[in-house]
Amino acid sequence: MVRKVSRNSIAVTVLAGIVLVLFVATVAGLLYYRKMIKDLNEVQEEVYEEYTRLYAYIAEDPDSKLSKKIYKAFCEYARDNGCYVEMTGQNLSTNYSKADRINIAISSKVDGIILEGDNSEETRELIDKAWNNGIPVVTVLSDNKDSKRISFVGLNDYSVGAEYGKALAELRARDNKQPLTALILLDAEERNYDDMIHTAIIQEASGRYINLSSEKVNTSTPFASEEDVMNKLDALTSMPDVIICLNDRTTESVIQYIVDKNLVGKTTILGYSDTETILKAINKGSVYATVAIEANVLARQCVDALNEYNNNNAEYVSDYFVADYVLINHGNLDSYDPEGSNEGG
Amino acid sequence: MRVDKFFSNIKISRKLVAVFLATSVIAMCVNLFIYINLNQALDKINSVFSSNISLNELSDNLNKTHQGLTGYLETKGTDDLELYFASYQNVKQMMKLLNSNVTDNNVKLAERDIGKMLDTYLKTADEAVQAKRGRNIDEYTAKYNECTRIKDYLNTYIYSVNNEQFRTNSENYMALVNSLRYTEIMSMLIFAVASVMNVLLIIILTSTITRPLTRLSAKAEEIISAGSPENIEPLEVRSGDEVGKVTMAFNEMLASIKDYIARIRTQLITQSEMKEKNLLMETHLKDAQLKYLQSQINPHFLFNTLNAGAQLAMMEGADRTVEYIRNMADFFRYNVKKSSETVKLSEEIELVDSYMYILNVRFAGEMLFEKDIDESLLNVMVPSMIIQPLVENSIKYGIKDLEPGEGKVTLSVYREDGYACIRVSDNGIGTDEEIIEKIMNHEKKPSETRGVGITNVMSRLDLYYNNKEVFEMKSRKNEGTHVTIKIPLEDTNV
């Protein structure tokens, strides 16, 4: 009897133990489940930061790698300074023209516009419209001198042209038996800075047995540019020794053309911008040198100009900032950081 | 342990209620948990696409505003103006829901842009309406074109944000559906675990209720198999509920039964002792009564009187009278003399002789008396006054009513199987079986005439010989009665 009772109580104790374990397991499971569900919800919650000012960046070609690089630099610098730069017209179902994008920026009442300008009348009007709506405009890379933009931040086109000219002279010096033929691929649209570069190159190359020629490439749409480069080069009777490209897309198109036509070693390129493709091409020898903008400096200058304007009004903002560039060739390729952490130049 | 004690002291009905409450509460909690989780999940799913819905509404209202504006500018129609203002107000209301801060989140930033563009649109539209009222065609045309452009931008933005949100919302939706699946699995798991817990709880709780009952019934079985509760230990009381009380009552009952049995045992012993004592008392009383009766007759006076009578008779020459009176004197002398317990058998026989002589004188010699005596047994010691009452009985109830000279009493003394047998027989009318039986069973009361002497003799013999069956009585109708006393020879002091 005594044994029976004790066995019974052992059974009850074991059962009670199982119940306790189950209870603890259930509670633990619930807590885990709660946490899991919470984590799931947290994933859904979008984390974002708020800024005091919004600037619009309107590039000539928002999809070009240069524009993206510059935009990235804008974002990084602006964020550190309490404002945000929006690439107006991006992530939309429609690709708007530059004029539309300026209009959008004006309508959405941004605190400032960073615009890759041009000499057109329409752009001038839009810049003035923005100004009239109290929105300061900073032109970048390319200016619209007659407009009411507060500043221009850009390369000294003449010195860039001079750099190309020097590079041509170097190439000429390597092989001085016959004149060096060079082709400059200009932007088909009337743009001020191309002309300046062109002029500078001509000046630098004159008297050095360099035969310079130029072609205008249609860069109005991304696809047109590549096709036009092909057509123009195919139409040539003889391939030039050097092809000078004045934008990144043209540079990449020409690199591809030279590789496809097996012209590496025969024709070299003086490129523009520092995309991965171009840097690789320098390494392989198809590009002799490329001019790359110091995007970080450019971003700092633009954002600072707008902030300065917004903080202190127009009078204290400089009209012209010279942006820095760097010439990348085989010699300094290894030390060059495309992310632009080096701010010199 | 304290909880266990507390629980064991609760009433069974409350325990049962506790069991059902506990299991019900568990089940309810599980249901509540599942319900809340499902509800939350459903609410979230509902809220997921609400942003898309509100953006679509915004777009609709914007288009209506523009439609109203267009209509008004074209025809200056009141309906159009009403539509314009109504939609205008709606748009204004909805604008408040949009994010207005600058953020690095694309959707939020687009919301901000939409808000600002709407603001510009509404302002421009207002200006267009004002210009219309001022009939400034150029201005309202320019403003209207501006409005149309902004509206197009807005629609593109709304469409794009909608798409973006739909993508995010779809991701959220998928995450929610996943979480719903987790909820489902979790709910099922918890339901299963809770069911197992319920079953275990019921087993535990009911066992605490039934265990004392089982112990009690086991104890009862133990008592049944033992046949007597005397050596059974009481059951330990572990709970304060009804079963505990029943157990206590059971223990008390067990104790009182044991007590009762012990008391009955003592009582029985006392009773038998009392009975023995009573018998002795009775005997002594009888003795006392006898002695009292004997003492009533002054023996010396009687003897002197009888002796005087005998001398008188002798002087008158009446020999038979002398003989008669002498026998009488002998008879009474025996009574006086033999006040002691035991006498020789010969003395008992002499007494019978005297008695018979007296009777024969009384009844003119009609009683026949025969003796057949084994002389060797004459010295056997027997209780006094055992033969004369038997002879007296035989005469009184046996042969008294017979014709004179026919009645006969025979006294035989003989040896048989170590016994000295004394038999008194008569040839009288006999004794009924019923009466014999009553006599033998000591049921005859002294008040009942027949057998008074015999009963007395039997009682004394029983006492003297420790209830050994020394007395025997046989009779047949009209064939007389035979009474035999068997004196064990080893018990007699010869």
C-alpha cells in the first residue's frame, strides 16, 4: 500500500514536471514568436532620416555614370551637412526632359537646384523662373551665363583642353617619325565647354605635327551615342592614332569599338571620366589617359554655395567655383581612388 | 508542498471546479492568443494597401479638380466650378496626410514632392480662376498650361510612388503572409501543447481527488480480507476534504469497533464468572434453606417425644408401635445427624429402609420394596439425601394410584464400568417423555410438583460431580420409571 501510494505520487510529480516543462516551453515559444513577428514588422518599417533642406540635382544625362558618380558625391556631402539632394525625375515611370525636370523641381519647391547647364534660352528661362520662385540655382560642369543662377561650379575647360593637348604631345613624342593623327569626338549639342576644350587642344597641339580632326557625336539619347560613335568611326578612311572623347559614354563606346576592331595598340584614347571600364582600359593600354572630375570637391562646392546662399542670401556667394580634376594614366592608376577619398588635385 | 497541502484541504466540488476552470482558462487563453494574433495580422494586411488606395483617391481628386478647372476656364460653368472647389477641398484634405519632410527615403521624398507640387498646382489653379474672372485670357491660359504640366508631373509622380509603394506593400504583404503562416503554426503548436497540458492537469488534479478514495477502498479491502479489524492500523488522513472527513470517520469507526470487541470480550468473561458465582450462591442458598428447615424441627424435642412414645408403647406392649416409632426416630435422626455433605451409601440405604417402613405402616403394608445391593459398595461415599427423594418420587407419582399390593419399588446398587450405580425403579404409571425432558434440562421449577425432589438431587449431583452426567431417567407409559445415579468410583472416597 505504502509503495503503491509513493509510486502514485512519483507519477503525479512526473506529470506535474511535464506540465511545468510544457508551460515553460510554451511561454518561451510565445516570447520567441513575439520577437520573430516583431522582427518581421521591423523589416517592413522603413528606416530613414530627415533633413532640413532639399536640393534638386538635374543632370544633362541622369543615367550617365558621371552623373551618378557626381550625384553620389552630392548625397554624401549633403547628408553630412543636414540637407538632401534629390535626383529629380529619377525613379519615375516617365523619363522627363531637362526642362521638365527643372519645372518639377520648381513646382515641388525645393530649396535649391544644382543644374548641369547649357547655353539654351529655355534653360535660361527656367533658371530665371526658379529664381523668381525663390529657388537658387547653381550650375555645374556647364554654365548658362546669362541666367540668374547664383554660381557656376565647373572645370576650367581650357585647362582640361590643355591637359589633353599635353597628353597628345607626350604621345607624339613617343613616335615622332610621322604626324600624329587625333580625332576629337565633340558633343553634337551646342555646348560651350566642348568648344573651349577643343580650342585649348588645338592651341596646345599646334606646331607639334599633330593632325587634329573632329566629329560631332549625337548624345541626345543614351543609345544614339553608341550607334553614332560606331557610324562615325566606321566612316573614317583611316583610324586616327588618338581618339579624344569628351564624355564618359563616348569614351566607353570607343573603348568597346577599339577592342571589337582589334585596334588595341594601334589607336589609343584620351578619355573622360573614371568609370570602372575606363580604368580597366587604362590598365590594358587601350586608354592612354582620362580626365576625371573630383566629384567630392564638386559636391562640396555646389552644396556649400547653396547653403551659403540660403543662410546668408545671394550677395556673399561667389559667382564661379573652379572644380578640380585629375588626369589618370598608367602612372598614377594604382594610387587613384575612384571613390574619391583623396580630395587633392 | 504547501500548495499541495492547501489543495488537499479544498472541498472536492471546489477541486473539480478548479480543474475545469484551469483547463477552461488555458483553452480560453489559447483562443484569445490565436484571436488577437489573427486579428493583428488581418489589420496589418488591411493597412498594407491603404497607402495605395489613398494615393489613387488623391489622383482621382486631382484629375477632377483639373477637369473642373478646365471646364470652368472653357465655359465658366457653375457645375465645373463646384466640381473644382469640391475636389480642391478634397485634395487639400488629402495633402495633409502626405509626408512633408525632407527624407532620404524615395517614397517619402516623393510624397513630399507631390505635396509641394499639389500646393503649387492649387495656387496656380486659383490664379487661373482669378484670371478667368478678370478675363485675362493670356494669363489664365498660361496658368492653365502650367497647371496641366504640373498635373501631368503629379500623375506621373503618383503613379510612380504608387508603383513603388505597391512593390514595398507587396513585400510587406508577403512578410505578413509569412507571419500569418507562423501564427498559424504557432497557434496549432500552442493548441496542441495546451491540450496535452489540459489532459495532464486533469490527470493530476483528479488523481489528487481519487487517490485518497483508492487508499480508503484498499483499507476496506484489507479489513475484509483480514476478517477482523482488530489488527488493522488506521489510515493516515492527508486531506481536509470530504474524503479526508470520510477517512477520519472510517478511522473512528475502526477504533470504536475494536473497542467494542474488546468490551464484549471482557463482558463475556465477567458474565461466565458471574454465572458460576450465581450457581454457587444458589446452592448455598438451598443449603441454607435446607438447614433452616432442618433446624425448624427441634430434633431433641422430636427424639424425646418419639422416645417417650416408644416407651409408652413398650409399657403397653404394643410392639409394632414401638417399631414404628423407632423407625420414625431413625428417619428424623438421619436428617439431623447427616447435616454434613457426604455419607456412606449404607447410611442412605438405611434411611430408605426407615422411610419405607414408615410408609408401609401408613399405607398398611401395600408398598412393595425390594433391594438388590452389592455389599462391596456400601462404603461408597455419596452426597446425602439422594436416594430417599427418588424413592419418595416413585411412590408419590409412580405407584401411589395403583391397587394396594401391586405397587413395587426396587432399589438396586451395582457396579458397572467403574461406576457405582444406584437405581430406583417402580412399576407405576410411568412419566411423560416431556416431563423427563424438562427434568433433565433443569427446566422444572420447584413450584411444579412433579420432580421437585429429583431436580434438587440432580442439581446437587451436578455441583458435586462438576456437571458430569451421573443422572439418568427412563420411563415408558404404564411400565414404570427407572432413575439411575452413576457414582464415579474414582471420585468417591471409599
